[in-house]
Amino acid sequence: MNRSPVSRPAVRSLPPWLAHAFRAQRGPVPWSAVIRGTLAAGPLLLAGVLAGLTAEGVLAAIGAMLAGINDRPGGRRASVGRLGTPALAGALGLLAGTYGGQHLSAVPLTLVLTVFGLAAGSVSAIGPVASAAGTQLLVTVAVGAGTPGGPPGWQGALAFLAGALWLLLLRLALPTPGALAGDFRFDGERQAVADVYDAVAALLDAAGGDTAPARRAALTAALDHAQDALAGPRLRRHTASAAERRVHAQYRAALPLAEAATALAWAGEPLCARASEGPRRLAAAVRDNTAAGPLPAPTRAAPALRALDDALLRAAEAFDRAGSARHLTLGRRGGVRGALRAVFGTAGREYGLRVALCFGAGAGIAQALHHTGWYGSHPHWYWLPLTVVFLVKPDLGPLVSRVLCRAAGTVLGALAFAALAALLPDPAGLIVLVTVCGALLPVSTRHFAALTAVVTVFVLALIMVGGEPQACVGRIAETMVACALVLIVGHLPMPGRHGAGVRARLAAAGGAAHAYLVHVLAETGDHTERWALRREAYRTLAEARTAIAVSAAELPTLARHTRGTDQVAAVLERLVDTTTACAVHLDDTGRLTPRHTGQLDSALRELEAGGRDWTGLRRAA
């Protein structure tokens, strides 16, 4: 869960490892996701209770809840993989955990769960969807193993999968509020592409000012989101409908505009307001699904301005026709080979070992505490390893921030549930409570403590509906044990070096920048390949920046291992920006100016001083 933090003066004065816990994402309420959450877990639980299948209803509600956590804005086609892949992993985990808990004693079961932790942690290094799948796998393995006496493994797995697929069906079928009058099938894609045009306009407005670097980063984020929104499983190579071809063509038309805007921002000279008017009109046309109409032409006084004008003309043509049926190259992701490199690379190994150690130790401690009856007689022990799963994930924020937010959220959620459980009738009131929590999930994901509080109330309500007494004190105590365990393991030395994940992402960004620069200097004239390489360069840089920011907000004992990586990322960003400016200038004049070559030479020298061999490229530049 990568977040866009909102800083306040009081927060800025705190140490980075503490300030991060107070940061939250802001934005409009995602009413579509709120409606889906309302219609998912609560109704599924009610159907299970009415049908006399309460245990299956509880598992279906859990499946819908975990799918709701992964329910993000974007394209409907892309949501199939974003929600479906973790759901399949969760069903597999529940199946394996249930049979393992039934047939293995404590020690072999702990070893098996440790192996699951190693696999899930390593796979999580691939990317956000793989990370969500690894999380759900471990959560459901813990639930299945730690809940003896539940339904048969296959039956529970089907119920869990049915709950997740129900939310996915709602995601695919329900229109976005406000989109009822038109074709709502691609409203998520249109919104994402429109945001790209708005980001281009904002960067043009910021050219020559102090906010230009932040606007360029915002443009990268918008392009990344649009790329993800347009991606998704398909049965054939080409787009099937005119509406989809149109939105793909509009995305393609935004790529040269983004390139020209980046080159203008690199030049550092302010632009007149007329320059950004065209992209803003295109953004409105995308949102309203209308033709572009007349566009104001910018002046053509410089190569980048001429490139902007040409890109606007091509965009107007793309908007006025349905779009071609050719396959769209959205970006250059690593594919199977890249995924395997991530799993078996330094980042995958380090993360896998840490998850395995935390999850295995959590499962062992939980079973020991369960068998000794330290907090009374309860038929399950999954809470502690389940808590460990969320605490050990670096994509949820720095370690101390995760621990503080998890502890605070659990205490708040448990106390709130204790008060509500004393007032609400069982089970009707608890089912209503589950429905309310399902609606709150999409909003609570903006802060880890809020998400923890909502999930705590949600799960405790499900436990009581399942026929068990509420155990708020035990849940709080187990959470504190899990927090202490993850803090200890998080600071233990591991094979290799601390911060391997950050260095791996920085190395990937360096490789993508290298490939992009080689292509531009070769002057092949293949713009589609160039735009794909530019997208990959900026995307990997953004991922590296995110990892560096998370590492910088760790405790000093951990943050010191990645000290200086932000300077390397800044040099790479400067190199990629300069490469983009070079590409635009070469298109117009066929040669580079001394300023272009000087900036390239300066950035490459700095990278060589850091240990990378870019000598050949510097000579070519």
C-alpha cells in the first residue's frame, strides 16, 4: 500500500520514524468502493446464517473483506488480476492450512508454515499484486491451521473464494456513480487517462518554477496508474470494442505530450498559460467521452514547443477516430524472467527469510500459548501469526510505523467492539456491524491504524457470529507479542546486506535509464519503443524513490544502511529527464546542444563515481 503522505508542521518536527505513523492519504471518498463493500461481506454473512452455513458464511465474508482491501481505483479488466490473483492464493492457503492443522502436530506444522512464509515473502518482491497474493496466502494458511473444527478444507476454500469473487463481480458489474448515462465499462480507464492529461497541463504550468520536479513526479504517477488501469487479462491480442480502442488511442496520444512537457520542464523556462490549455481540454474530452474539439496551438519557438504542438495535433486526430485495432504496448515489464529474478534476487531472498522467520516464530509461539491456555480456553490460535503477516510487510510502511499503527488500531478496534458487542443483539446486530465495516474498508485503507481498527472490529464480529465468545483482551495481548516479535526480527542481521530491496530497485532503475539512453542516442526513429523505454525508466525510478522513502523513515539503525541512495536516485532522475529532452531535440534538429551533452556528461560522471561503468555512454554523448 503505497501512500501519498500529507505533512503538517507538527509532524515535520518529529523524527522520520515517528512522523510517518501520523501521515495519511487524502482525497475524495471512493463511493463506488464503499457501495461494493456494503453489498459484499455483510450480505454474504447474512446468507450463510440464514442457510444454516454460518462457518461458510464467515469464510465468505473474510474473502470479501480481503478482496475489499485490494479494491483500488482503475480499470475493470485490471481488477480481475488485482482481486482475483490474491483470492486464488487465499483459497489455496486456506485449503493447505486446514489440512495441515488437522494432520500435523505442532512442530511439523510450524516448519510447514515457515516454508510457506519463505515462499510468500520471496514472491512478494515481484510487485503489488504478488505481494497481495503472498499476504492472503499467509493469512488464510494461519486461519485454516489455527481454526480446528471448521468446515472441510475444500468447502472452506470454496466459500472463501466465492466471497472474493462476489466482490469482484460487483466491481465488474456495478457502474460508477455519475456514469449511468454513458458507457461505464471503461470509466476507470477514462478517469486514469484523463488524469494523465491533467498532469501534463500541471507540469506545463509549473515549468520554470520550484514545483516542476514535484509535478513531473505526479505525471509519472498518473502514467503509472493509467498503464495499470489499461492492463489486464484478455483472450486475444487486439482490443475488442471501439470504446476500448478509443481509450487506448487516447493513452497513446498522451505519451508524446508527456515527453514534450518533460522536455519543456527540463529547459526551465516559464510558459504562457496557452501551452497548458490544450491538454486540459483533452482531459475534459476523455472524462466526458466526447470529441476533442478545437485546441489552442502553442507557439512553435523552440524544439520542445514544436513537439508539444505536433503532439496536440496527433492527439486531436486520435480523439476524432475510434482508434486502431493494433496491440498496445503499455510498457516493458520484466515478464516471467523478470519475476524469477525478483524472487531469487537479493531483495526476494532477504524478504523471504525475514517473513519466514517472523511467520514461523509467530505460529510456534501462538501454538505454545494456545496449548498452555494463557488467556483462557479458545479453539483457535491464528491471531498472532495473522498479525505478524501484516507487520512484516515493508510495502505497508516503515517497520516502527507499522508496529505503532497496528498496536494503536488493534487497541482502538478491540475497545470499540467490546462496547458495541454489549449493546448489539446477536447475531443481527453483529451482521449489521460487519456490513458497516465492509463499507468503511475503502476509506480506512488511507491509514494503517484506521485499517487495523476496522479489520479488528470486522474479525471480532465474525468470531462472535461463529459462536465463540468475544476475546478482546486476548487479541490485544497477542498483537503486542506479534509487535515485539517483528521488531526484534526486523533488526536481526540476515544473509547479505540490509537494504537489499532498496538497492535492487535502484539497480533496476539504473538499468532502465541505461536502456533508454542507449536507444535515444542510437536515433533509431522507433518512437513506440522509445516511449515504452521512457515509461519503464520513470516507473522504476518512482518505485526506487518509494522504497528509499520507506527506508529513510526506519529507525536510524536500519536507515543508515541505505544512506546516500536518494542522491543516486536524484542523479538518475536528472539523467532520464535530460535523455527525454535530448530525444525531443534530436527529433527536431538531429543534433544535441552543448547544454544537452554537458548535462548528460555531468550525470554520467556522477554515476561512474558511484561505481557504475557508464564510460562508453559518456563518450557517445
